[in-house]
Amino acid sequence: MAVICLLAPLVCISTSTLAQHKTNLEDQAKNLQNNLKNDYFSFGLLLQGKADFQPKRDYGHNGFKASKARFKISGEFDHKFGYKLQATMLKSPSVLDANVYFKPYSNVQLKAGVFKSPFSHEYATGAGSILFASRSTVVNQLGTKRQVGVQLDTYTSKKTFRFTGGIFNGSNFHSNKNSDDKFLYIGRVESYLANDHHNKVKLGTSIAHEAKDVAGHGNLSSDYVGKQTSVTAYTSIKKNKLLLDGEFIQGWRNPVVGPDSNPYGYYVTAGYYVTSSSQLLVRWDAFEGDDLTQDTEQVFVGFNHKPNSFTKLKLTYVLPTDHSIEYSNFFAVLQLEI
């Protein structure tokens, strides 16, 4: 009893000290963000370190790496003209986004430059906000990724529906030019059935079409010569502590040489907020390459924790259902974002 009496005040003092320390960190982070961000000039930073371990590997190596080191500059003038520049310090060429936009009305935006094309739901999610250590297989394989082009984006008056359309070069954006005089056309429709702090419901569908005379590189969406049409449908639901997220993408490829193919894939994610700062996740991830690449089926299990507003820990375990447990992967990502 005496020991308990002695320890109880220490526990209370320690808890109070930790809470006060966290509050001080949050205050410092808010002060830093206030100094770095305003309407016409904002500076952001994303740093990630990743651990990657697998008992048995067909390629690559176990170990650690700096997976993300990005900075972003953006701003808006007179609520009508804006810009964004994002670059990475780990790759060459380093520019990720470089675009300007004009808003003639509050719900209409015309954008030009390099930016994420309006196709995949998960790819539109920022690298610091995706649920797992990496994006799904189908998005990596069939997503149209970043492109150079122009885009028109508009909302209905109550922001219930959003319509987006764009014309893009279709080439790898690093080339910064159209390599075959053909264009990639993308259209998207989204519906927001609920959008508040506790409940969010988003439904959407996108279609992309392109005829290519010159093959690109990077994924199945770009490394072909011929015609391709891709369609995606997705939903994202958040209700209090529960999360449900899913997307399906299918492509119809008509190459100049070789047979037609129809690769497709999907993912379904369920999540639960254990606390306001901790989240448990599970995902089914499937992709059918239609003889263009390997078919995969995987189970993702994740745990995300935010000790404060500017740091995040992501733990992801990936179990392939068509291989033994020795081929499973464990990822740990430590992230700083301001």
C-alpha cells in the first residue's frame, strides 16, 4: 500500500508532464505552420523513412531507405489565380507538380501544367495521407498518374456533385512534351452524399481514353502502342470511427501488335479508429494482368498512429495469398509533414 501511495503521485506527474509536452509540441507546430502558410505563399514539407523486410525475397533487399523527401510551394491571389510547385529531393528529374490555375467563379477552376490526372481515387490521395505504406497494385498498374495538360473542374452550387475533365499529352510527364501528337482524354464525376467531421460519403467514376503511337514506360497504362480505354468506380465512406474504402479499375487495350487484353483489379479497405489518433486497417488487394503481368492477390493489415499533428507512424503487413508466408512483407514508415 505504501509503494502504491508513493507511485501514484509519480504516475500522475508523469502523465501530466507528457500531456503538457504534447501540448507544447502542438503549439510549436501550429506556430510554425502559421509562419509558413498564408493565402499567397505556403511552404510544406514531407519526409518519410521506410523499413522493408521480407523473409524470402525474389528481388530487392531488406533494409531501410528515405522513401519521400518533398517540398511544396503554393498560393492563391485574389481568390482567383493560384499556383503549385512540388519537387522531390530523391529523384531526377525532381519536379512532381508545376501548375497554375484560374477560378473565374468560386466553383469553377481551369488548371494547366503538370499535376495528378483526375482518374484514380487512391492516386488523388496525397502520399502523406494514403492508408498503407504504398498504394494498391491496380492503381500502380493502371492509374494514369501525373500528366501534362489542361483540366476543367467544377462543383454544383451545394458541392453535392463535382465534374472534372482534362486533355493531356499522355506521355510520361518527365518528358514535358507530347511524343506522338495524340492525346489522353479523362472525365470524372463525383458525388458527395455526406461531408462533415464525423460522416463522409463519396462515390465516383472516371473514364480515360487514349490512342498511342509511341509507347511510354512505368506501368501497364503507358507501355503500349495502340488504343486503350480505362474505367474506374470507387467509393469512400467514413462514419464516426468506421472507414470503408474501395476502387475497381478495368482497362481495354487494343494494341497495334499482339492480342487485345483486359487487365483489371480492385481493392477493398475496412478501418476502425481505436482512438482519435490510432487506426486499424485491413485490405483485400487483387489484380488480374491478363497475361501482361503477374496476377496477384494480397491481404494488407495496417496500424497507423499520429502522436501529434505533424508526425505519423504507419505499420503495414502484406500477405500474398498465392505464396507461402515466407514471401510476406513488413513495412514501417515514419513520417514528418508540415
